[in-house]
Amino acid sequence: MHQLISFCKKYWFLLAVFVFSLSRFYIFTNPPEYVRYFEEYANIWYYGVPPYFQHWFEYPPLTIPFISGPLLADLNGIGDYRTNFRVMTLTVDVLLFLLILKVMQKLKYSNGVKLLNALFYIAITTKAKDFMYENLDLLFAVTLFLPAVSPLLLQKGKVFLQWFMYWLGIGLKLVNAPLGLLYFFDSKKPLLSRLIIPLVTFALLWGLPLGIFRSSLSVILVYHKDRQLQVESFPSLIVRGINNFTKSEEIYFSQYKSFDLRGPISEKVLPLSTLAMVIFMGVLAVYIFKNRDRVNDPAYMMKVTLIFIFGYFMTNKVFSTPYHLWYLPLLVVYPYRSWKERTFFYVIVAVFLGVATSRIPSIEVVKGIFLDANLPVVTQIPATLLLLWATCRLKTDQPAEAVISMKADAQVSAFQAALKKSAKANTHKKKKR
């Protein structure tokens, strides 16, 4: 047994990549029942019904190339739409996994810890196989993950990467807008200088869509303003719990292609959830401002991003199962202070995502109360609250070895820059002679 453990630790990277490859082969070759709405969108745009102008399109404009690209490949004789879309998201998945491994190396985890973290990520995402490659949530997860860990990965270009990912995330989902404050303070430059990179990256990604669609982009806001409580959302779960006693609410399939709630309690809870989100985002903004001197700490960046995600889950009227992909990379790489702390998060996440991705039988537990309707209520509500509470309590001081690694990287970069400067000076002197 000792030899097996030693072997696994020694070849942790190869083992992680091997198991990841097997899991992704399984996910890719066992797709869920096909829901064609992205393919339908791409086709109606291609054949003359443009988004926003004539098509009531709910997503921001940077989703358009990712939705249309697989169709253009299909029309040029490369694969079919669904396969092309899944290959695209599989590519994102592979790159994200390699980034996770790289970040764990930068944090100087032991080989055993790196392997166990990687295996947990592989296992939990394999459980989520039915929505891994069917949407753009994995790509959005990258736009949350990279800015948070960029202090570990880059000495130069970090701010550009953060803002590029930020505007890309805005262009995919809109919801990460409050995190802009976090990246804004990640600089010691004067205000005007600090605005250059955000404006340049905004122009790069949003200049063309704004020039084409202009005010018609407001369709996105109108679409989401009118949505009701989606059955999987945290506010909806509270209403569903109350409904066991009031029997006043009903679930229906809405025009927004989702199962929503309606009834007298839902009508009261809906505006309260919006108010709760505004208050939460305001408190988060104050927290970021008060801790603005800590934005170069990757652990702090990860913590704030996770607080944002779980706070958003708790207050938003809409929640879709693929949203679980947003927090997984950050939870796996976070530098917890102990295995007890890490295990706590892993167990809660296993329950949180496990229930959300499992078929629950419709068994009457007691008269009028069914398992499939109430298991999400008694698991997802506590899981969301526990994850938010535990994330707020996380310590953000880096482990000593991680700090040493980051300082060493900075010293190496400074030494290399000094060598280049010295070489240029010597060349200049020789030319004068």
C-alpha cells in the first residue's frame, strides 16, 4: 500500500491527466438528450432574423460568435452543430483543467494534495456530465477563475488579463459586473492611468457589438426584468417549502423556456429577492473597498469571487443547474488552512451538486409531501447558506510556501530584467567606443 501511495504521489500529474482524459471521453461519448435552442438560434440568425433587432435574444452579444461558430463549421462541411459545440466546450474544459493543475503547482501543494484535489474535481464534474458541454457556463467559469488566480500566474500582463476576462464575462452573462470593483483596485497607479486598460479591453470586446446593435441590446434587460422565480433558485426553494403548508403555488413552464413558480407567495418573494440582491451587492462593494490594499493576494481574490457567486445564488430569482460550474475551479484550488476545512467544503459541494444532478423518485414521504419536491428544499437551502457562511470565514493569508514561491518568481523576473538592462548598457558603451 505504501508503495502504491508513493507511486501515485510521484506520478500525480500523469495520473491526473489520465483519469481526466478517461472521464472526458465518457462525458463526450454519453451526451444527454439534445436540447436544440442554441442551434435554433444560430439557424434563425443565419437565415435572416438578427438577434435583438427581430429575435428576442436573452444573452449578451459576446455569446453570438460561440453560438454561431459551430453552425458555420457545419455549413462548411466540418462536423455537425452539436458535435462542433461540444468540441468547443471540451477544449475550454481541457484548458481550464490544465490551469487548475498549474495554480496548484504555484501554491506549492504536496503531490498527494494536488492529486486528491484533481480527482475530486474530475469526479464532481463527471457527475455533472449532462450539462458540461451543452452551454457556455464552463467558459464563464474561466472568466471568473482566471482574474482571481492571475497574481499567481503572471507578473506582467495580469491587469490586462483580469479586465479582458471581466469584459468577456460581462459579454456572456452580465452577472459578474460587481467584480469590476475588485479588479479596479488591483493597481497602485493614478486614477486616469488606471482607467486605460479597462477602457482598451472594453473597446476590444464591446466596440463592435455596441456599434452594430446599439440600443437594441436593452432587449436583454427587458427579458430578464420580466422573469419570475425559477424553480431551482434559492428564493423559489423557500417558497416551495412554504407551499407544503399553504398549497397556494404552482409550477408552470414559462415563455422563458424554464419551469417557474406563480402564486401569491411567489409574488411577494420576487421583489424581496431583488432587494436582497441589491443589498448584498452593496455590502460586497463596501467590503472590497475596505480591503482594497489586499487585492494582490490571490487567496483574497478567490475568496471575494466565491462570496460573490454564493451570494448571487442566494438572492437571484433565476438559477440553472449549470451555474454549479462557476465555483468548482476556485473551491478546488483555494489554499485552505487544513484538511478539515477543505473536507467541509467538498462534502457540502458533493451534496449541493449531487442532489441537483440526480433523478429523485416521486415518493410520498408523509401525506401530501413528496421526496422529489422536498429533497432539494431540505438540501439546497442549507448547502447554499453553509457555503456562503464558510466562504466568508475563510482565512486569506497565504501559506508560507506560496508566499515564498511568489516572491521567488518576482525576484527571478527582476533579476532577468536587470540582466537585460545591463546587457543593453554594455552594448551602448561598445558602440560609443
